[in-house]
Amino acid sequence: MKTLEQENTVEADALAPRSMEDIKASYPDEWILLGNPVRRSEQEMAILSGVVLYHSPDKRELAYRDKPLIKKFDRVALFFNRVTPRQKRPVIASIFSTHINLKKMIYQFEREPKSKIILVRVLVDQKYELKMALDTAASITTFDVNALLMAEYPMGDIIETTKVETASGFMEVDIIKTKVISTFGHTVNDMNVQVYDFLKHGIISDYDGVLGLDFLENTKFTIDLINQTIEILEVKPA
């Protein structure tokens, strides 16, 4: 006789992506744990498809038992497929009443061998890819103007010029607005950044700028230096 967990575990040969329409029809009024959920976009939580790992009417079955299949997937999502309406409430049009990332999104990063700086690939305005240093001690994201010019990035108008204090003293920097900055599956729109000439100020590096904490606003993140990964979970403002 199968245990309850065996009953609610998908067979190994069935571990293939399925559409939400198929999943909805197969598991009415159950909690469903999906592997590698595919979303409509990075900004939207609606799921298009995924691999059904476990399902149960009892959420505790999914939350408290060991789930070996989870280790095979980069990320998972848990949601309730509500079909039967709650009493004294209207029928819920969406199948999602709850959507929880059980595993935060995990991304690999590289480190500069000598300085041990964390290097990340950043996409600016969905077109220009730059290599930047992640610096949790920097409050503002900064770009090397030479890197932007070489990438033929249209910097547009300078919002203002201001002075900032660095380890070598004060320097003037320009402030410009970027349309979109993306990395680690996280995107920030209309973000003001600093721009100045690294070479002019004696900075010679293999990276094109510094990604600061302003990019990581509204997120919870954990940096694992042993495995060289970053876990990041977006927190939508209330």
C-alpha cells in the first residue's frame, strides 16, 4: 500500500512541463508544488506552465515533509488551485489564491581571482550588456562613462552634477536616468545612476561599473560566498 506522500508524488517518468489548463483540470481544490515554473514575464506572477512535483488538499503535506524532487529544480512555486468557491464569497476567477516561492531564485556569480570582487552581467535598457561589480557597501549604482561610450549607450541628458566622497577624496559625478536595469531576474525601471570617467580618476579595472544597494531595494537577498550564488526574492511594495 502506498503512503500518503507516495500517493501525492508525481512519478519520475511524469516529470515534464504541463500547461496550467492541464494542471487545473487534474488537481481541483489542491495545493500544488511546481518545479521550474514559467511566468508570463519577470514582472508578473501568473504562471503559464511548470512541472508538477507534489499535490495534496492538505498544505501541511507539502510544507513539512522532505521533498527530494525539489533538489532537481532551480526554483519552485506553491499555489492553491481553487475550483470550489468558498461559502459566502463569490467564485474566484483566478485559480491562484496563494502564490509562494518556496525557494528563492538562485543565481551563480563569478569572482575576480585577486580582488575577490563579485562580478555580475547587467543588462541596461534591455540591450546593453555590461560587466559590473556588486558592492553592498555602495548606496548608488555607478557606471564608467568610457564603458557606456564603447557600448554606444545613449546617455541622454544629465539630470545634475554633484560631488561624492570616495577613498581618494571628492570628485564630481553626473547623474543620468536609465530606463531599465536587469540582472539576477530582478528589474528596476527609471533608475538614477552615477556616471564618471574611471580612467581620469586613476581607476583601471576589468568591470564597467558598480552595482549598488539602490538596485536591490524591495528585495530580500542572501549572498553565499562559498557556493558563489545569490538568492533573491522580490518584495512587492504594499
